[in-house]
Amino acid sequence: MKFFTMPRWKASLIHLTISAVIGTAVLALMLLLWYPYPLFEAVGGSQLLLILLGVDVVLGPFVTLLIFNTKKSRKALGFDLAVIALLQISALVYGMSVVFNARPAFVVFSKDSFDLVTANMLIDEDIAKASYSEFRSLPLTGPVYVYTEMPIDNKERSEIIFSAFSGKDLPQFPKYYRPYAEHSMAAAHAAKPIAELRKLNPVHNAEIDVAVDRSGRRESELGFVPLRAKYQDQAVLVEKRDGQVLSIMPINPWQD
């Protein structure tokens, strides 16, 4: 086979091309399905992507460049390449599992803000207790908007308050999730004027203008609600009339 007699740089380039195609497919899956813009940055997607593509696109072809030697027998060289491929596939599968488990699952509105809950922030036992059947499994095609509020029962309230000390707050209890569409007025009432967001982010006025224009509404008809996330808090653009979510802006929603 010509492959076993080609220069090592060419073998490495072929490996790099194949890896780049796979990496592009992985990136498309992340951005178009699991991590829709701009939630990719909100959950630290850049760090995950660098690790994943660093192993898949860079490390494999580099190792091929180092070990590819036409002086080796075809059997020995084939074995070396098979080991590299196996290690690279194993690393890719592991990386994809990490990416999949860290994907945004629910965008939870409670009181006066949204919280971004990722799949690895929820446990199977809690998911199974969800009052609505549609929330008893994690979404596979992007995050779902839900509404939640503190229960009236004192025992349940105490459980949530106590859990908060260990980092598990109300948004991480699917038992209390409700369809967002039925409670979106709560977000409408909590929405703050876009003018306030402009004051908080004077250098992002152009981005805000774009979001407003794309909404198809007048600025006076819009408001924003803060979104808490692990790596980057953002601003959710909603319609003041009914709380309908229109878009998310990667802009600071808080007063420093």
C-alpha cells in the first residue's frame, strides 16, 4: 500500500485532515444542538472544546508524525497506527461524554432571574420525582425553559434551604418545575428596562441594538432578566407583555 511508503509529514497531514473533519462535526453538534449560542460561553464551553479538540485534532496527528517510519515493517507500523487510532478514539469518546454531561439542560426561572442548570447538576433520583412527565428525562436537543417557585409546605422548604448550604438550590429540584409558558408572566413582571442594561454595559450598546432589531419589537416593549450560569452570567431578552423569551445576550446583567 502506498500509505506505508509515503513521507511521514504526508501521513501526519492525512491524519490531521481526518481529525479536523471529525472535530468540525463535534463542534457543529455542540454549537447547533447541545450548546446553542451564547450558552456555550456561559457554561465554559471554550475550555471543554480546547481539551476535546486538542486531543483529537492536534495530539493524534503529532504522534503520527513522530512514530511514522517507512523503515518499519508494515505489520509493526500498522500496529503503531492502530494503537494511536484506538487511543484517539477512546479520548474522543471520553471527551464527548464529558461534553454531553455538561450540556445545558434547563433554563429555570424563579423569583426574579433565570438559572442555567446543566445535565451534571441533576441526579437521576431528583429527575424521576419531577411532577411533569416531560421533565422526567434530560432534554437531548437543547435546553428547556421551565418555571419554579418555593413550595408552600414547610418541610419541603426546609429541605431546599438546607440543601442550599451544600450547593444544591431550588433550580436543581425538578420536582418543582412547571411549564414556562404557563408562568411566563412572572418573568414579564421581573423584567428590567433595556435602558438599565445599556447603563450597565455602555460598551455593548451595538450588540443590544442588534438584539432589539432582531426581536422585531420596539425597545419599549422589551425587558431583560438576569441569567446565572457557572462561568458567565448573561441577559435574557423577554417581551414585557407576556414574558416570552426572545433571545439571550452574552452581556453582564448585574450592577457591579
